[in-house]
Amino acid sequence: MIRNIEILGEASRKLLEVTPDVAARFGSIPFAAIYAMRNQLAHGYFTVDLGVVWRVVEHDLPELYRQLKTAIAEFDQ
């Protein structure tokens, strides 16, 4: 799961580089926070709190998934 969150964070950063207006267009998606978590997981080494990671997986990712599905549908139009 940690690696998947890291990938989401990197994809978030790349999307903001390629499409800078995406943060304003989809303001409910916390792109900066996703990337910040990626950085913490990738570089936090021995300070990663697995309880926090699991809470994100259980509580935040389902909503993020719904938000991203909506955003992708809008991009496809």
C-alpha cells in the first residue's frame, strides 16, 4: 500500500506540472497533500506511522477514488 500511495503522490505532482489549472478545477482533490504524503513515505524512513497509513487507506482513499473517477470523466468529455 505504501508504494501505491507513493505512486499516487508522484502522479499528482506530474499532473499538476502538465495541467497547472487542475488544482483549481478540482479543488476538492488535495493534490498537494497527496504529494506531501508521498514525500513523507518515500523519505521518512523510520518515521513512517503505519497507523496513519492505514487510516488513509481505510478512510481517505475511497473518497479520493470517487473524486478521481469524476475528474477523469470530466477530462474524457
